[in-house]
Amino acid sequence: MPEGVCDEIRARLKADGPLTTKELGGAKASAEWWDWSDHKIGIEWLLDIGEVVCVQRVGWRRVYDLAERAVPAELLARELDDDACLTALVARAGRALGVGTRADLADYYRLKQDQVEQVVEATGLVPVKVAGWTQRAWADPDALAELSGLRGRHATTLLSPFDSLVWDRARASRVFGFDHRLEAYVPKAKRVHGYFAMPLLVGGRLLGRVDPAREGRTLIARQVSMEARATGTPSRSESSAAALATALWRAASWVGCDDVRVERSDLPRDVLESALKNAAPS
């Protein structure tokens, strides 16, 4: 990165910010996705060292601004040592996860497991044993206190393959009994569930996958793959079909579609078509 690029970025943000990388001079040096421009390298470096922050996104693009303008002064002035920062991050990971192993807590903020071990006792997280887990775990005390009167606040929806609920594949398998794999880079002939299969979340459980597409104003489920526990009996199939139909119509609304079509599914065709008809917006 040429000398002076960061100074130029600081000056532009001060005068004209908030700005995207494109507005700062462009994100790429060539057509290759990985070939960052000097301005992209510079702004990401300033983000890494805390001089700038991302204040919003426009599509996929980050919008950057100077930290001194975007972060409240009392927070910006705080100087925490490494242990204090690690303790705060591990505590926040524990609150977000509810319960997690050392690996879970580390993965949330991309820390190292020995860093978690170093500070976990100071976080206020409570050591617990989880049925079926072989590793030690820690739980958020507030989450434990709410267990006796816990009421589910569950959504029925399709998740991005990159959603935080399923991003950690090992944890998703351990918590939900759901083994997910992004097959976008798998040769077509070897794909099991589809190019961009989206997990189906129903009542706090992951019950299947939908590989989506779009044709005009029609949302297409090219393939629906349900977990065995979602289709074991006629009543389960009906319940799963109803949930799937709700999720598909909801997804259609996200992308401006007014029709839904399922091409392949392991649910009974008549049950699924009835569910789609009943769930369609009036």
C-alpha cells in the first residue's frame, strides 16, 4: 500500500463521510474478487486498528466513518487492557449463546481456546454439564434463571446458510442434531441438498432444507429435503408441510414474489400442495 493512502482516507472521511470503499476510490485493483485496491487495503487496516468503524451496510458494501464521530466519546475514551477485552468478549459470547463449550465461546468472536480458558472464570459464566455433551460447558446465569419459566419465542423461517445459528457446523450438529454443509462448491452431480440450501427453522428446531431459485415473480424450491424426524408419520408430514409453506411464502415476500412452486420434495405431494394453498396470502 503506497504511503499516504491512509492519510487520504482519513481526510476524505472527515470531509465527506460516511463513505463506501467505492466512494473512497474503489474496492478492487482488477476484475478479480480478491485483488483489493490500495484504498480497500487502507480502509480495512484503519478498521482493524479502530480508527474507523462500519456504521451501516448498503447491500453488501460497508459504509465507513471515523470512530471519533460514530462512537460515543465516553466509550471511545475507555482504554481496556487485553485481559479486560478478552473477558468482555467471552462474557458477551456466553450471553449470546446461552450455553457453550470452550470451542463455542472461542468461535463466536474468533478467539483462541486458550484465551477463553485464561479468562472464563472472570466472566461470571456458570460451569454446567449438558446432557449428551462430552466437553465442559459454561452457561449465562440469566439464561439459567429463566429456564423454569421459559416460553419459546420461535420463528418459522428459512435461514441463510451463513446465519449465526448454523454457522458453527459442529455446534449446530450438537445442539440441533442437524448436519449442514454448503454445497455451492460441490460439483453439481455430487450435491445432496442443492447449491444454496437454506435450513428450515420451525419451533426452535431445524427440520429441513430448501434449495431456492426465482423465475420471474415465482419463488421456486428446486429441492426440499426434510429431516427424518419431520416426516415419520402422516401427522408429522402435515405439520412439517404447513411450516414449510409458511416459510416459503414468507421468503417469497422478501424478494417480491407472488407465487411459490416446489419442484422436488420428500413430503407427500398432495399434503404439500394443500399446505401451500392454505398458507398463501389472501
